[in-house]
Amino acid sequence: MSSYQNAESLSLMAGPERTPLKVKIRKLITPSTLSCGMVVDILDAPGNLSLPTTAFLKLYDRRFATQRRQDQKVDDPWTPDIDLELLEYSRNGEAGKFLVDYDDDPENNEFDDDWPRARKETYLADLMKEQFETETKVYDALIKHQGNYIPKLFTTVILDFSTEKDASRPPHLFYAYGILIEFIDGFMASEINQFVEQKDWEFLVNEASKVVGAVFNNVPIVNEDIRPANMMICQTDGEPRYRLVLIDFGQCEFRDGETDAEWGRIKHTQDEEGAMGYVLVLQLRNKTGVEVNTWIDFAETEEETLHLMSKDIEKTADS
């Protein structure tokens, strides 16, 4: 079953009031990974939303998030028949019972390959709703950086793809939750060598690390998906010549009762700045053979250098 299509129109519900909002897909981002991303034109929106003519729509849609389905070992590609099974599974109360049991005791309800397809879809729907909620919570926590170091969040949205209305089913099973954010017209930091002259590489590598630090160093959030592919770079006509923007926050975790020492260890181990800066150095070396000097060259002690270089980031450098 195919995913969304370029030039397709989508009828959404925007914000907590679920205001009708219609958009048209200008460019679908492929492949769809943990979510479905697309550049959209705003066709019909109420004035109170203050939307631009073009924005970026990110939908947590269990049907077409290919990598998410693979990661969770849901091997069957989505088809309408699967949702017919899911509808029956929800009508007989099994979906609601599973969700209650899972929320009460997730460790004893871990994903099982032998689950029926409808239960797998229920699990996916709940997981993707949780990631949507995490991402919107991060945008709220980082509101001072919106429009600068992270995109501006215009509104949350819901796409209702149910074919039958049934009040007895958990509604989110047939919803794709999403966010409508600022469209960043640029390139990924992992593509620096394709779009930027070599003389600017060192500057951008260091700026990328600084942006990560400015956003995440002093907040109760750890971003477990910091990588060059999750930073966009825009070239500008004035000064500064580049705008660096972090995207994708569905893999973040919030501080939850950890002591200062425990939280410090978590942040130290994740090393978000290093996960951006040093991986960029590795990528440029692997792609071009060029060695870029960065902050790692000025580590004060051998121990600091070993810490920065010992993290398991070679795999990330290839992504």
C-alpha cells in the first residue's frame, strides 16, 4: 500500500479545538522513517492560527513509518485489511484491555512476534502517540529557541484516517498525530561537503556543537538522537551567513527524579555536543579525506580526549 503522494490534499484537525485545516503536499520526504515528513502548502486555515503559506508537516503515522515498523519487528506492510482487523479488535474490547495492561506493566507486556496483527498495530499506535507527545513537550520546553535554533511550532494536528466512526474504540488507533512547523529551506549538516566551500567547514562544525550546547546544556532533557542528519543549515544573505537549526525531538527523555549526580552522568554519557561535532569531523574525513580541526583538538587532558573519541559514534558517522 502506497504512502502519501505529492499534490495530495489532507484534511487535518488543528490544535486542542481541532479546528479544520486543509493542506496540500508539495514535497514528500522519502523514505518515511520514524514518522512521515512533508513540505505542505496551506490551502484553508482559520485566521487565528496565523500560518504561513508553506510549512513542514510531520505525522506520526503507524501505517507508513517504514523504519518504525521495521524497528518494532512489525513485518507486515500496512494494508486496509489490517485496519479492518484492528477495528474488530477494538470493538470487542481487546485493544482497550491491552492498552490498560501495557500501561500498568509494560515490562510484562513487551512486544511479541507471535502477537496477532491487530495487537501489533495497537502497540504501534500507542508508541507513536507517545513519541508525538514527547516531541510537542520538547518544543514547549524549548520555546525560547523556536524560530532560531529550532523550528517554530505553529500547531499540533490530527489526521483521522478511520473509515468508520465508532465511539467504542480508542480514538488514537486510527489517528496520525503530528506537528506543523516552520519549513527550514536548507540542507542537512551531514551534507556540508556538498553545499559549502571547504574554507567554512571548520566554522560550521564548531557552530553545530555550539548550537547543540545552547539548546540542551541547561534543560532537563537529554536528546538521544543528536546527529548531523538532524540539523538543518540555511545560507543567508546577511550576517551571520548561516542559520543552524536542530530538528526531530521524538527520541528525547526528560529528567524524572534523578539526582544531580545521576543526571550529570546521563548527560555526560550522551555527550550531545560531541555526538554532533565529532561525528561531523568523521563524516567529512570519510567522504572527502579532509581533516577538520575542531574543539576536540584542544581537550586539556589525554583523559578528556579519550572520552570524546571512545564513544560509540562510528556507526552514526556513516548515517
